[in-house]
Amino acid sequence: MKNLRKYGRAPYGVAVIHGGPGVPGEMGPVARELASEQGVLEPLQTAGTLEGQVEELNYILGAYADLPITLIGYSWGAWLGFIVAARYPSKVRKLILVSSGPFDKKYARVIMESRLDRLDAEEKREVLTLTKWN
């Protein structure tokens, strides 16, 4: 399968799920580090829809993972891991969310404000110009 990288040896008890869109492979360093202890899968999402990515990950887990598995999701991968774990709970032993977006809309309202607070004045101007947030 082209959209799956394997690290270490079977059994594959961990899967690392990258953020996105457009950042497949960013969890490779994490997978390589964990592979010294156990087999790790790094599925690279290729489907163009949420439903497609959920089913793509579900298929990969069913075909290659030692279930139930530990999912480690970063950013968008955290959300995808959460959705897969909710839909297919028997396949997921542990779910680790790293830098996940908010799950509650009351937190989503302040996300841009939080991001901007981390920048200096010049960086803020650039972001506001590029995003027309102001």
C-alpha cells in the first residue's frame, strides 16, 4: 500500500496520524523513535473527504494493525483519530491527541486571538494582511 509507512517490526501496535492537509510524513520522526520499542504504522491520508479519510484509516488499521491499537494524532490527525476511535471503539486501545484543535465551539471562537497573542507586532500585521482577519 503506497499510503502506508511501517517502522520497526510487526506486530504494529501504534499508529501515528499526521496533521494536514498537505503534511503527510510529519509524524515520521515520532514513528522512528517509537519503533525502537514496537512496530509503528504511519498512514498517509490520501482521501479527499472526511468520510474517505475515516474509512481509509479504518481499512489500514483492520488490515495491518495489531488491534486494539494506540493512535497518536497530531493536529488534524488528532481529530481524525478521535473520529475513528468514536466510530470504531473496538479497534482503539488508547488515543493520544497532540496539538488538537478545539472540540467545543466556545474555544474555537478565541483560537485566532490565541494565535495572534503569540506573535510580535510585525508578525501580527503580516497574518492579518494575509488572512484579512481584521
